[in-house]
Amino acid sequence: MAYKFPFKLISFIITIVFLSSCAVQYANVKADQFNELSKQNNVQLVDVRTKEEYDTGHIKDALNINVQDSSFLSQIDKLDKNKPILVYCRSGKRSNDATEIMKKAGFTRIVNLEGGILSWEEAALPINK
């Protein structure tokens, strides 16, 4: 029987270490890893889609702060810049844009859901409606 190297476990451990560092950090992660990270107590989960998109289904406990809204910067300014922040949108483009804004705003640990909520749904992870 061949030994199978635990790449997912190693990747997850690296992400956890990454989230505990103090320097400005950014990572794109797959849905399963994003799901595990979202279960931690010290993270902030932000859905950057429109309210209408959010209302069709979102990840449990996610705040809805539309990146395309003119008040986006003032709304994210209310979040803790030193706590890890997990960001997602529909497919990953808007959340990637949001992470750039967040970096400039002083957030230190940002994780983007690669493929957005579409990848979350593809992985059969739970959606709140």
C-alpha cells in the first residue's frame, strides 16, 4: 500500500500559521479550506456581493458589504483590521478587488475564496437562505 502525502492537511496548517502572523498577508484558498477557516472564532467573514445576491444564499454568519457600493470603505473601516478577514463574492473577481482595497485600508490578514460562492456550492457546502 502506497503512502499518500497529506497535501490538504499541510496546506491547511500553512494557512493557519499564515493567519496567526502579524505582517500583511493575503491568500486565495479553495472552498474546503475556506470552510474550515470560517469556523474559527477570531475570523470576520464578508460577502462582498450585492444585497440581492446575498439574499439568494450566503455563507452562515457572513456580513454583507457590497464592494461596489460607495460606502464600502466606510463599512469595512468598522471591522477589526488586525483579525483575519475571509472574503468572497460570486466567482472571485469582486472579492479579489475587495482584498486590494482592504490591503490599502490596513487589513493585515485577508483570505479570498477562490472561485467565490460558486466553488462553495460546487463543493456542496451549506448555504443560508
